[in-house]
Amino acid sequence: MSFEEFASTRLAALLRFAAVLTGDRGLAEDVVQEVLIRTHQQWRKIGALDAPEAYVRRMITNEYLSWRRRWSRIVPHAEPPAGPATVSDPAIAHAERDGLRAELDRLPRQQRAVLVLRYYVGLPDAETAELLGCTVGTVRGYASRALTALRVETALTTANPAAAKERT
């Protein structure tokens, strides 16, 4: 398979993975772009692997985890002015997805990466540990702490919705 074939068939899946991992579509596109540039340069080696997509996913994960080192070169943009809240799609599924994304955004990067790899990609702990370059116990610890944090945040939001809005 050529790089062009790989990129055209797997780009959408890689972007979805990166979007869930980063919580920001723009950042996901940037991360995937950086990774695909490096992948193209090394395609002979990567294309010869048994699972080139898994290797590229690991590259995306590593790029995301190290992205903050590059933030010093990014000029921050002003927040848009606050206006009346409008909901473009009132479907409950979209609201729940946005709520989950907001909760995931509050997690540390490693914990977020573990949850995305475990529940979105469906990787077992051993493959997640290999992808992140840590032990299986570390992966389980990250997952446990992340799920605990999500449970606590959900319980606080359910008990006092007004306080939850103040935190955001």
C-alpha cells in the first residue's frame, strides 16, 4: 500500500481518533497533519510494518502528549465575546457528548489518553501500555483515577448544577 492510499483510506479515522484524544478539532487536525508529514517522510519503514495504522496512532498520541512544549510558539487568540447561548442542535445525544467532552477536557493528558485508547479505540491495557510507553499497572492507575474524577465531577454536577456552571 502506498502512503497516498493509506492517507486517503485512514485519514477520517485518524482525525476522529485525534479529535477525541485532544478534545479540539483544530488541534486534532494540526496533530494529524504533523504526524502525516513525518509518516510520509518515513513511509518505506512504516508501510512495511504489520500494523502501520497502530504505529501512526502511537505517533498521534505521542504528538498530542508533547504538544504543550510547542505552545510557547502559538499566539493565543482572544475569546469570542460572550453572547446569548444558542443551541444549534437540541438533540440529547449531542448534549451528552458535549458534556462528556467537557469532562474529558478537565483530565490530565495521560489519563485522557488512557480513556480514549481504552474506550474509544477499544485497546486492551497491554496495548495501551505499549502505545504510551508505560506499564500495564500505570495504565490501570491512570484509568482508575480518571474514572474516579469523572464520577466525582458527575456527582457534583448532579447534586448542584449551579455550582457546576460556575466552574466552567
